Amino acid sequence: MPASRFSLLLLEPGEIYFEDFSVTYTCTTQDSTIQSQRGRLRLCSKSAMFEPADVKYPILKISLSYCSSVSKEENSIVIQCNQLTEMLANNIVAPYVFFKKTFALKFTFHYATSEECLYRLSQLHRASTLPPKEQQEMMEAIIHSRHARVQFDPCWLEDLHETVQFEAKVIQVSPLVSNPGRVVVTSARLYYQPYNREPCPVIKIRLASDIERVARRRYLLQNSALEIYCKEHCTPKYLFLALDSTSLCDELFKTLEPNNKPNIGLDVATLQWQHGILSNYEYLLFLNSAADRSFNDLTQYPVFPWVVKDFTSANLDLEDPSIYRDLSLPIGALNPNRLKQLLERFNDMPEPRFLYGSHYMAPGFVLFYLARKYPQLVLCLHGGRFDHPDRMFNSLQQTWQNVMNGAADYKELVPEFYDGEGEFLVNYLDINFGHRSSDGRAVQDVELPPWAKSPQELIVKLRQALESEHVSKYLHLWIDLIFGHLQRGTKAIEARNLFHPLCYEGSVDLCTVIDPVTRLMYEIQILEFGQIPRQLFTKPHPARFAGLIPTPLSLMTSPDLQNGSREEEDGVENRTRSWSQSRLCDLKIHTVFHGHKKSVTGLAFYSQNDDVQVVSVSLDGFIKVYKLRNGKQVLSVNPIESNPLTACLCLPESNALLLGTLQNEVALYQIDCCRLDNVASVHDDNVTALGIGKDEKDGNVILASASSDCSVKLWRIHRTCSSSHFRFRPTTDLIAELEHDSSVVSLDFHPGGLKLATGTKEGQVHLWEVPTGLPLDALPGHTDEVSAVKFSPDGSKLVTVGHDGLLQVFQVDIDPPQMVAKSEEMVAHDKHEDFRCLAWDGLSILLGTARGEMLIFDLVAFKVVRRVQAHAPGALTCIAVAPIVDDLVVVTAGQDGRVCLWGSDAIIP
């Protein structure tokens, strides 16, 4: 038996298919009687359709609004109508054929009785004759009554021991189709049963093995839908379900959550894109999905930007900035003359005002591009007709000119322009789209620009343009317009980016619209005229680091390249990561020093005769020095008797050591000659942290001292006549005092020296201007002590960790700073993590925990890649990476009094 030609796409958008009957069909017209045909009569909310069993005959559609009567003859019904529509004759996709004359259509039933169908068809016919409001009310009542009588069939359950955990009526959404049914979630499977058993009686998805992930979605601008992504072996691959309310949607999501493998978070994806892990194409796909854009919903189809504007040159030079579109402006603002006219209209318009009455992505625009690939969808959207041949997607150059100059044409592109083989550009189905009026040519394949010899070459070059340095540099500006802070409100007006109010989420709540005609009007507007994506960012989107292309994780870019510098050796780019992930994961302990009797509170490095040495200080009051090259301790001294040491750092290009003490003091100690130069009480409570920066104006060193007295003080440190020695005079060298609301326990200077970050015992993180001491920003997030703050080597980001187990990453080279990544509260061994210290290179983070573990955290993958017990008992209190160019040496210290050297055999014997 041949497969059915019937499809829900043969219905009008929004029309509901109910059921079918096996019948024999006979048609009588004023001129003739057509021979009887066997087939199926399909009953729909606005029409009746007859599908002949023989595919050479067309499917017939009888619109109920064109019916004059429906009557009964024995076991037959007769429909009198004055218009008949033919479609899919010989199973060929072509424009529908409309016949306007009087028809008498007789359907004789094989198994059901004519009374069954007559009653239902008469109801629908009567509804079609009513005024719009009464028609919509009666239609909704009929649909509700029919669907309310259909329950989930328990015979579909695969296992009798399955228990039902959730059941509700839903709408399955696919391109231009909304098909009602019931969803049931049991202890083992998800079942979707369409009321009309179309295209199949039931869909079964195993919870444990079939579901890839579940994403929340909008439907008709309401947050009441889910999209279920299934694994490769499953059919279907996607299931988009819209529910009656947000609360039901939340309940279904919660039921499926234990089996959900969530996608990476938005902040993490942004970070991966900035570092080149995600390509521009992958990141835009991610943002579209995060903003509720779906390939299953043409009203919210993924949107991609035009990036190239040159479609006339023989060659496309991707290094030439002039070939690229300005990504800082929406399409409607690219033409200054058109924008001037739009602004004049906007200023004269009553509230609510808008610049663009047409959208950049709507079902009509999607199918404008994809008509050759999905002609059935075009016929469904346009009532059985293709668009006029002159208005079809005939040429990229012509389309770009229309987008630039058309009075109401602001459409962007779809993802297909940047991936695949470009089959949507070819009329491979040989569809008759008509002939152009200008030259009589048939509409066939899309005309390509001279620089592309084939659809495949076009896609490749457009993808190369999308991934180019130029687009990577400015893509964040387009993201601001489509997904970000320039999407709505006054900022959208300033950015010339304001659309019709009904395009925005929250503009109307359909659940509160009682009048059915008004509701239908809103639904049509939302469905046909485009929807603004969900707003993902409320602050400017960070730019991508310069000089990056997507690379495997093992070949990540070094911080130097993140700043835009590029080194080449023999013509090959040097893209080596500063801390290789493999070297981090291969770290092993080589030397352990047991010299301290109490907790180690600080680590520092200094160089003597090109030999890097490690300094540790402790609450036992001792300074100890170790040589990295031979792993031996070379100094142990108690510089300030009976005074526990709380912090240390080495002054640049010297052997001078600054110490913090538990008795409110800062001391200057010369290691090379073992001399204590001076000790000064500078705080009202113990000193908790020290940091060194540089005054860009005079080049002097700036010291920051943090204290439990709720303050940070900035001091100027002077070099003496001997450039390797420093002078510290607290009475005259105080620059600024930074007041906090609680004890300050951590700080770090920006690499450029113009900012200082501080963390407090109660969880606050502050940014300050240096050397003025003016407050810049307060960064939220932590609920407990911020044990460490650290800028990235390029100064673009700040990482904070705390006793609450949170790890946060902030973009600090924008104003205001923006959180770009935040770990959920980490849990290990059924206990919450408690972070005490960190070191990082911009991509990988070394963390010390209260349980003495060292964690290696990949910031791009955003997960712990290695966990090792470094100290016990007690916390790992200090962690630092030695300033060695050729290898990686990590030094850790803890409450156990030990200092441990980690590295490779090449450096540490």
C-alpha cells in the first residue's frame, strides 16, 4: 500500500486535523460526473479533505466556508460547495489548483456510519458561517470538547510496571504545524500521543538512554514550552512541546530534569568563544538556542547576520575590511537615507512608537531563503501559492540591494548560509516556481556572486568570512543588538534598533486575553511578523580576544595572543598555551619541606644569580628559603621575634622582602644580607594580605596592605640610590586608605597597575582606582569569605573564590564589569568545597581547598580536570607558580607546615 500523501502542511496554519474515514468518492458538476474513487475523507476544523488511494489523482480540499450545504443520503453524505482545491496530483509538489464552480461531492462510507461524520461535519460547517467572534468561540468549544474525550491509551505502555509521573495536554510544534495531543511521563519513558494519530499514533522516548538534553522554550512569547533533544539513534531527533501554562511547563521540566544533560551555561559559552574554543558559528547557534530560537519553530527560527556586502567582485578578499557589513548597526540603519525617513516617521508617530514595522526574521523570511528546499512549507504559508517569481530569492546581490534599499526589508540571514552544502540554493526538486517578468527566465537556482563557482564554494567562503579576524573583532556589537542590552528600551532607540511592540516578550500575556478574536489577532501578529529573541545580556557583550581562531583544547592560545600579539616561527603561528593542560595534569610532587611548625601563610619568589628561589613565611614567625634547582633549603630565620607572619612578597628586581604580621605591622627585610630594615605598625588589626603595583605616572612601586581593621592602605615604596634596595616610611608614604564594611582578607593588583581588587570576610568584592583609591565597582556573588582574588595575566578578567565553594569570573575591561562565568556551589565527597587560594594563567586555575586538596580547573571547559591530595591535615593555604620560562613548577603550602614542590623531572631533580 503506498504511503499516505496527506500531511498537516496541507492545512491552513493553525487548522486542526481531527480524524479520517474510509470512503468512496463521486463528484457531480454542472458538466459531468467523475468516476468513483476509493480513498480517505479527512475531517479538519476548517475543511474536509479527500485523499484518493491512487496517487495519480489529486488530493481534494473542500473549505467549509465555501460549502452551501451538508446532507445525508443513505450511508453517504453530500457536500455542496462552490470552490474546490486540488493538490499533489501525481504526488508532485506544485501550486494548488482552485476551481470556482458548483460541485456536489458524495462520500460513501465503508465502515463508519454517515451519521457519525455528518454530525461532526455539520457542527464545523455551522461554525464557519458565523461572524468572526462567534465562529472562533464555537470552534474552540468544538476542539476542546473533542480533545477532552481523548485519554492516553495505557496499551502504549511498554512495561506494565511503569508508573505515571506526569500527564497533560500539549501542542507538538514543528514548522508551520501545531498538533495537539497528550504527553505522559512514566518512570521509564516519555510518551506523546497526538489526538489525531498523525503522523504516528504515539512517540516513545526512553528517559535513561534516548534523551540528550531538555531546553526551555517560548511559544507565542509565553514561557510555556520545552524542546527535547534526542540522541542520534532516535526518531524523531527533536520534540517541541508547548503546554497550557508556565507552571505546567515547569512541572514537566522538573520531571525530566534527572535525565537531562544540560548544555554549558551562557557565561561559560561566552568565555569559550572569547578564547577561541567555540567558533563564531557555534557561538551564534548557542546564543540562538539560549534565546529560545529553534529550527522547529519558524516564528523563532535561528537568526544569523549578513557579514559580507560584496557580491559583485570576481574575488573575495577576506583581508579587505571594505567587503564587510557594519555589525554595529541593525540592517535598517545601514542606509542613512532610509534611516532618516524612518526617524522622521518615528518622531511623528503616536505611542507606542517603533522604527521598523517589519522584522529581521519571520516565517516568511525563512521560507524566502529556503523555498527550494521546503516548497511544501511555502505553499502552506501562502495558501497554496508560491510568491511572485520576481519577488523570490533569485540572487544574493539582488537580495542584498533590497535589504539595503527596500522601504520595509530588514531581514538577516539563516544559519544555512554558513553550514552545509548549500542545497537550499539549488532547485533540485525541479519545482515550477514560474517565470520572471523582466526576461521571461524560469526561476531555477539562485544566482551566485562571481567569487563563488558553486553553492558549496559560496557556503565555504561565507563561513570563512564569518570566522574572519574582522568579524570576530566586531561580532559582539551585533550580539548586543540581537541578544543584548541594545535590544529594547531607550538603548534600542539610541541604537536605531526598535521594532513593533508585539515583537517583544512581555508585550502581551495571551493567558489574560479573554476575547477570542483579540487573542487570535495577537497570535497572528506574533506568528507572522517575527519575535525578538529572549534578551540574554543586559550589559555590553565582551569582545573576542584578538588573533584567535577555534582550536582544540590542547592547543589553546597563550595570554600573549589573547592581547592581540602574534609570534611566528618559520611561518607557523606559535599557539602554545602558557600552562599546558597536559603538563598540569602530569604534575607530580618532587620535594617536601617540613620546616614550619605552624600554618604557612605566604609564598614568594626571587632570583639570585639566575637561580629561582622560593620564600615561605608562617605563623611560627620564620622565613624559610628553598632553591628550586636542587630542592634544598638555604635559609631559616626568625626576623621579628615572637611575631607571627601573615603575608609576604618580594619587591621587583631586588632581594627585599615585605612582611605582614599578626601584630598589625609591615616589615622590610633584605634577604641577601639578612637585615631587618624597619618594622612599622600601619593598621589597627592584623595584616592579612599584601600586594605590589606600579604607579604609571612616576614609575614608583605601590604597596597595598589589607587588614582585619576593615581597611586597605596604599603606600608609595621608594628605591634608594642602590636600585636593588627600597625604602618604606609609613609616616610619609601613605597615598590612600580604602574603607570596607568588614575585614579585608585578599587583594590583587591589575597587571597594568591602575586597578586593585579586594575581597572581604563577609563576601564582598570591590574594585578600586589606583593610586587615587576611588571606588570603581562592587562585584556580587559570594556569601562567605572571599579567600582569593586574582586578575588574569592580560588584565581582562578577575577570578574570585571563597569559603562558600563558588568560583566566579568577571570581565573587568568593560564598564561596568560583567560576570561571565560562575560555578554552581561545588560539592566533593558529600561536602561543600571551601576554597582557600588560587593561581591562574587566564585559562587554567589551580585551587587550594580547606581539605588540603589541589584542584586543576579548566576554565574553558569549566570543570575540574584533576584533584590531588596535597596537604594533610588541614587546608592548602598558599599556591604559586614559579616564574620559569621553560617549564611549569608549582609550589603549595598548607596548615600542616609543609612546603611542596610540584613539577617535571627536567626542572626538579
